[in-house]
Amino acid sequence: MAILVVGSVAYDTVETPSGRAERVLGGSASFFAVAASFFSPVNLVGVVGQDFGDEQLAAFRGRPVDLEGLERMEGKTFHWQGRYSRDLNSRDTVCTDLNVFEFFQPKIPARYRDSDVVFLGNIDPVLQRRVLDQVPKPRLVACDTMNFWIHGKPEELRKTLERVQILLVNDQEARELSGEWNLVKAAAAIRAMGPRTLVVKKGEHGVLMFTDEGFFAAPALPLEMVFDPTGAGDTFAGGFVGYLARTGREDDVALRQAVIMGSTMASFCVEAFSLDRLLTLTRPEIDARYRVFEKVTRFDGL
Amino acid sequence: MAILVVGSVAYDTVETPSGRAERVLGGSASFFAVAASFFSPVNLVGVVGQDFGDEQLAAFRGRPVDLEGLERMEGKTFHWQGRYSRDLNSRDTVCTDLNVFEFFQPKIPARYRDSDVVFLGNIDPVLQRRVLDQVPKPRLVACDTMNFWIHGKPEELRKTLERVQILLVNDQEARELSGEWNLVKAAAAIRAMGPRTLVVKKGEHGVLMFTDEGFFAAPALPLEMVFDPTGAGDTFAGGFVGYLARTGREDDVALRQAVIMGSTMASFCVEAFSLDRLLTLTRPEIDARYRVFEKVTRFDGL
């Protein structure tokens, strides 16, 4: 079950209390693709500039990540620079150089068009719909978005959401998209816009998922060492969507397992800068971490 | 297994986005005692003024709450007035009139002295120790504290913590007490001060518990209607300590169940002002809500 992901591939410069990383591989599609590739083949659509080298591409090699859709354009690659607060719960963007990403027009290679699952990374909702127009019959469409589009293109975002089954956003975005402070009310409002399943990412406080069958609450692992939170949300999405693609199911049992798998992958992501930890990760490590989530959440009945 | 609780009994005036309640029953010992009384007899030690009437005492009647230790002093009862933010995650104290509570010297009635379990509500750590001096051999001592004592009487608090097995604080208090931002490091530092078990309350984000056997993460229920969060932490403590007293055990299985029972009781507390919801609560409702926690946290292995 191949996954089509459309999103950013970027250079990140990141400062955290633990250190600084200069022009390392980043971007939503990068984190997503590597995380999802542990479970399912990934077809990547994105754009980089002529400064994007073999060293960066190496992250995808040896993995079932198809790069035919990674366009190389005249100009420079998207560069994001950010600085995290001491508690890692907030960050300031120092600069955002969109460069070639400003002119990104997703072109879906012919052999990607029968992808079963589509993940629309956080890009202009107009472009997200153009991607869907090029993929005739996906089994499942999952989508990310952000405040910039919630406030900047609300009507376009609504049209996109009508074609989405699973929306993944953080708690603040859920509140702003719905206009409701209470997350239960926010979830009801968002699910009425189209996505039957809403996954609310709360960072260190875990994840809430709202489905037809009610809600599911998963913690984040309390980690002694959070090195760099950059990409944790996209890595969560990669583990979540990757796991769903692998199982071929979307029932509540599979969705809950997928949330834990997404949380598992995200818990590794934050252990190092960039994709570094994901690149050394093994399947036995993933399975062991999944079992840690079982261990720390289990309790007996009365 | 009787529980001795020492803490405040107060009048609260509360404003939330849902409304306003004027001079209703509040105080840590009140919420704790009523919540714990569903599981175990409670011996209450506190102080009220001459303005504290039969109407307020009615909350404890018909429950196994012994009021011999509720002293009535010349003067007025402690009055707290607070106003919550729109999202209910922060509150401003409008005024705190300590009144008779300023002169509170806990006197433990003779027949309370063989209480098996002691809960030291959030009072001066010097007074907390004086309580322990009057109870020869409790099986279990649980304790609450707050920033005021963490910064105002750090040495005294340390001496008290050496005699405590279970500390219940919120995440901010855990950070300030330990001087560590990271909660895993904070927990290690606090557990080295005495309490083998640390329960970190995170409000709408649930609870983390750190024990000899590792940690346990419990969500809070996402509620459509949070009416008034006042007393939720004390109600959690009442359910948690009450459940432990009833089981007579302190192993990891019982501690985890106690966290869920505390969360269950707190989820009712916020549904109405003051102790109103706790006063109509039945044991079948409690058991059903506990099962909701099971339902919303369960997921299958791989």
C-alpha cells in the first residue's frame, strides 16, 4: 500500500538548549517519508534547489522512498531557522527563506497516481486539492495544516477538508480552525467539516484522537532528554499514516495502534537533531518502544 | 483504614466562563474528605469561623467523615475569591482572606491518632510536621504543597518531605521544587528528597506518576463542559488516597488504579461549582466513569 506524501523538503538551522545544527535536512515531507518508510513504500513529491546535494538525498537511500517526484528547481532550497525556548515548548522562527518552495506546484508522476494513501503535508490548501485532483481514487486521505492557512485561506481550507478523512493538527490549530476553545466542541466542529477522524497533537502532553467511536487519549513518553523537537509532528504523522497503510485498515483498533506508532516514532525523532535518530533506527527498537507505551499506560480494572 | 486529612475548610467565591458562585463551600480538606469518603472513613482536621453554618456542614453529613477535629474559632472562616481565564487553564486570585486559618494550629483528637493513612493538605510545612508528630505510626503519608511554601520555607519543606511517601503536586510545582525543567529529572530529584512516589498533576493533560517501578501516564478525560476547576486537585487527591486506603496496598498495580480513581473523581468535580457534583455522586457512576478511562486509553499490541 504505497503512500503519496506532498510537503516541504528543506534545510533547517536549529538552536535548542542542547546545541545548534546548521543547514541540516528538514521539511515535513522528509520527516514523514523516513518515518513512514518503516511500514510502507513512500512516494515523495516536493521541490529542492540546486544547492540540495547527494549528502541530503542519502537519508532516503536504502529505504522504500521513491524520489521521482522530488523536483529540482533553479534556485535555492527552502531554509527555516528557529530557536527553541528553554522548556522546548515554544520556538521563535528566526527566518524563513521559502526560496524555490514559494513556486512549488506539485506534479504527481504517473506511477504515483495509484497510491492508496495520500498525506497532504502543510502546504497551501489550493495546492493540496490539486494533488487530490491528480490521484483518482485514494483509499485514504490524511492532511496537515497550520494557522497560516487557517487564517489566510479559510474558504480554500474548508474545500480541501471536505475531501479529507483524517486531519492531524495541534491543539491550538484545532481551536483556531473551529473557533471553539473546548477541544471536545472543537473536534465536533472540525469533524462536521469533513474529516471523520481528528488527531490532536499536544506535544509533550500526548495525543487525543476523535473518531466515530469516541475518543482515544495517548500520552507522550516523559523523556529525560529532548534534544530537538523539530519534525516530531511530521514524524508522528509518518508513523501514524505509515502504520495505517501497512495494515490496510481504518477501524478504531487500527487507528489507536497507529496513534501509538506515531507517538513511538516521534519519541525517537526528538532524541537528536534533524532526522539523525530516525536514520539509525531499527524495527526491533520501534517494537520495544511501542511496548513501553503499553507498559506506561496499562492499569487494572476495579 | 481511616484517613486523617489536615487542610483548609473555606468559603470560595468563584467566577468561571460558566457563571459565578458566591461564598460556597471550598477548601482542600473539604474536597479531599468528600471524595475520599466514597472509599474509606475520613478524620478531618481543620478550622472554621463562627460564620460557618449548618448548611456547609451538611456536605459531610451522612458520610463517614468525622468532624471532631474541625475546630470552630472566634472570627471568620477562610475566604478565597478567584476568577478563571476563558480556557480555564489559569486563574487570578481576587482576594485571599485567611481569617481564622491564619492562626490554625492542627490539634489531632485522640481517637484520630491511629489513622492508617495521613494526607497533609497544602499548609505550612512546619504544621504538616506537627501533625505527623501527633500520629505515631501511619502506614502511609501523602502530602500536597504549593509554590508559596516551595519558595517561602524551602528548608522546612525538605524536612517534611523526608517523612512523606507520596507527594502530589502540579507540573509547575514539581519544576520549582526540584529546580529542573525536565519532568523526568524533576521527578528523580524530588524522589531523592524522600517521597518514593511522585504524582504530577497536569490538569487537562492528565497525570504522570513516578514510582520505583518507572512511570505511569494517565489522561484527563476531554470534557465538553468544564464548569469550575476549583478543587479538582484536592478531589483527585481524595480519590487517589481514598482508594489506596481502601485497598490497603501501595504496590504499582494499586497506585495506578488509584491514579485513575483520582482522575475519575476529579472529572466529576469540575462538572459543577463547589462540591455540588460530588454530593450527588453514586458509586455506580464512579465505577462507570472509571471504565470510561479504560475505554479511552486501551490499545492493542502489535
